[in-house]
Amino acid sequence: MKLLDGVALTEDLPQKGLHRGQVGTIVELLTPQVFEVQFSDLDGKTYATAAVQEKLLIRLLHEPAPARH
């Protein structure tokens, strides 16, 4: 995962008021396995920002995935 990747939560983050499946954008690398993720509504208004461990994110693909060998 890298900056500006679209991601979704794989688990609830109740302390942040976020739920599994919510979509955000990686806006900063905090440590090698923790990202600052910005969550925005369909109008682009940010409603949450959270430090999220990589293991709790799935990268969203908007094009065909590369072939695996």
C-alpha cells in the first residue's frame, strides 16, 4: 500500500466511530505498517481521519489486477 491508495476497513474501529467496509484514502505513512487514512463522504467532505494498521485495510482496485505467477 502507498500514499493516495483507496482502501476499505476490514474490521470495525468503534473508538473512531468507523465500521468495516468504510472507504478511505491513505494520506500519510506513520510507520512501516500504520497509515493515516482519511475518510470522506461522496461530496468529498472529510468525516474522520484515523491511524490504521495495514492488517485492517484492503486496497481497492479500479483496474484489472496484475497476473500472479
